[in-house]
Amino acid sequence: MESSSSGSCVQGTVYHWVVLLAVWLCGSQHVLSQKVTLEPKDKFLLSDPPIGLFDPIEISPSVLPHNSNPVEPLSPMYPNYTSYDPVLTGKCHVNFSALSYIIDKTASDCSIPLAPLVADVICCPQVNSLMNIFQAAYGSGNGTLVLNQASANACFSDIMSILASKGANTNIPELCTLRPSNLTDASCPVKDISSFEKIVNISKLIDACSSVDPLKECCRPVCQPAIVEAAMHISSGGANMFGSSGLPGSVAGIDIVSDCKGVVHSWLSMKLSSEEANSAFRVLSGCKVNKVCPLELDEPSPVVKACRKASSSTPSCCAALHSYIGTRQKQIFVTNLQAINCATMFGSMLQKAGVADDIYGLCDIDLKDFSLQAFGQQGCLLRSLPTDIEFDNTTGISFTCDLSDNIAAPWPSSSSVQSLSLCAPEMSLPALPISPKSGSSVGTSRTGIGVLLPLVFLTTSISI
């Protein structure tokens, strides 16, 4: 787990990663979509995002094959499935051709070999976006915002059949905890467009969500509070039919507000283009999943025992730490921000158990060590911004990895730290340097401009 600062090493890392993933995916794509029964010690749950878009996702780990000579790059990987005409129920009365853009994107993001590995950050957010947009397409002709249960059953089956016919993983409902009831938002009292627009300040909602800034929304939210406000309005408007238990704040009330958020999403999908709605929903999903660590961090007793006095027993401490982190990777991809959250949370656990020294620094732990590994040295951290799995005839299947994976993992400053805020405060940039010859500033002057500092990562697109 050694760090490297040279450009050549970083490039080599990417090439090695391409080789490994190409070999592994070519050999395992028929296996990954199968459901595997795990022992309790192997169980791996992705954390549920706040006000979740989907329930915790259980993903089966996969064993990487050994490649003794990972030097020569392999040819790009191409899907080896054959598309076919799906068998539909005939009971879902919607024009699927009008949704071809969003369906094709979802099938690509949930492709057979990669869906279990990117479920939390790519596949499931995209599937949820599709469900919102489909809900709107179905109801636009009859003035409704939700489906009845019979229609939801038929349409849900058709959606999954169409996705599978385009190469999507057939286990999407299990991966993303989806059910036909996701299309009904049953407990929300407002289900039609007319009632919705009488209760909600629709101009405010459209202004807030028509163009969601992916760099600002997670730190200075605009669309998210507008959706919650609209959901609260329509949920409280029908709360009296549920009695006191339906009031916001109770368990039943929280469920109602959650369903009403689905109704708000459906209405927004009617007013925005498919591209605009999908972009907005993907950004909002990213804000949620990047706040958590998707790794299940068990009690680190062996690490604590070996590292309480790390300065005097560094080899045994590092061996225990590497072993623990290695078993927690569980062969899935995490984003750069999720890796930071995992490092911070795990460090806090160790501090509370009596490990005082920065053992990340002592043992050369990098952020990449919390994500899928190749040969124990190369990791791929996905971007924190929404990304998709791409395919073309030249590069095959590809997606964007973060090239900052040799950044040292942050050791928390306090054991009370459970997550790290990555939203920098607004501040003024200093004046640019003054050229001694011309007396003018170098480049474009931006003295005293108030900016929101985002966390910037160097990324590259890799082909598999």
C-alpha cells in the first residue's frame, strides 16, 4: 500500500487496473449476476442514505483471479449478450419508445458484469431516476402522478424485461430493493396533478430544481429543501384521514412524507425533459450516497490489540491493519468521498478503542485501500459526481476512475468525528502574483472573488 507521487507511477497504476479488470470481468460476468448465499462474516451491506432512495443493498463478494504477469494491456471488453425483443404483459399502456433514452442509459449503468460492483453509486441511482420518469410518463395522459397497484405490477414487470433485453442485470430488484409499489406511492394523499398544483408553490419548485448544480447542491442545497417542502405540504394536506399517527414526525408520518417525495419527483419529471430530470435526480442521489461509508466496519479487535502501542510494534500493527481493511473492501467500487468517510469512521472507532497514534500514516494507508483492489496495490475510486458506464465500438465498456487514489487516508483529529465535512466555507481568493516587469497580475485577475471551494479530483476514463 505504498504511495507514489510520480506521474509515471499513476499511469502505470491505471494500466495495471485496466488489465486486471478486463481479465476479471471477461471471466466472471456470468457469475456476478447470480445470487450467492454468504456466511455471516462475509455479509456486506451498503449503508442506507439519509431519507433513503432505496433500502440497504446486499452485494456478494467476488474473488479476483490471479494474473502473474499483468504487463500487456488486453483488448477492450465488449458485452457478449445478444439483445432481443422482450415479452411484455400487454397491460402497461405507455409508449416505451418515448423513454428509449433513459431506458438505454439505465441498461448500460446496470449492465450484467458491473451492476453488483457499482450498485450503490451508479446502477441503483439511475434505476430510481428511471422509475420517477416512467411514473410521470404513465400519468401524463390521464392527469395522475402515480400508478394503481394493478398497473404498477404490470409496468414494473415490463420495465425489468426491457432492461434485461438490453443487457441489464436481471437482479436489479434485489440489488436496489425495488418493488412495484415504488410506482404507487400509496400512502401519499395527493395523487393527481390538479390537487398537487393547488397545494404546492410550483413556480418555486421548478425554479429550484430545473437546473441542479452538481458542485453546489450537496453543500448549499436548493432543490432538496424545495422537494421536502412540497412533500410536507401535500402530506399534511391529507394527514387528517390517517389520524394523529399520520402527522409528520411519527413513524407513519415519515412514511407518508417519503411517498409524497415520490409524487413530487413524478411531477418534476413531467415538467422537465428526460435529460434534465435524470440529471437532477442523479445529483440528488449522489448527495446522499456520498455522505455515508458503504463498508460494514466490524469491531476491529485484532487491530486495536496490535496497535495500542503502534510506535513500538509497527510491523505487527500494520499487518493487522492491512488484513482488516483488506477483508472490508468486499470487491466493490466506492467513490472518493465515500472512501474519505470510511477512513474517518474507522479511524474514529480505533481512537475510541484506545489507538492514539496515526496508524494510517505509520502503515501507509491510502484512500484507494478502501475500494476494490488489483494485486493489492491498485485501486479505483469512482468520482463523487454522477457518472455512467459508457460503451462504444472502439473502447468497449468504460467508466471514469479517480486518479487521486494515492492520497493518504485522513486520520481523524478526534474520536468523536464520525464523518468528515467536505463542504469548504465560502472565502475570498487572494490576489494573483504581480509580474515584476509589467506590474500586472499574471493571468486573469480574480482578487477578492467569493467562491465555494469544491473538492477537486483528477480523473481519467478507463476502458475494460
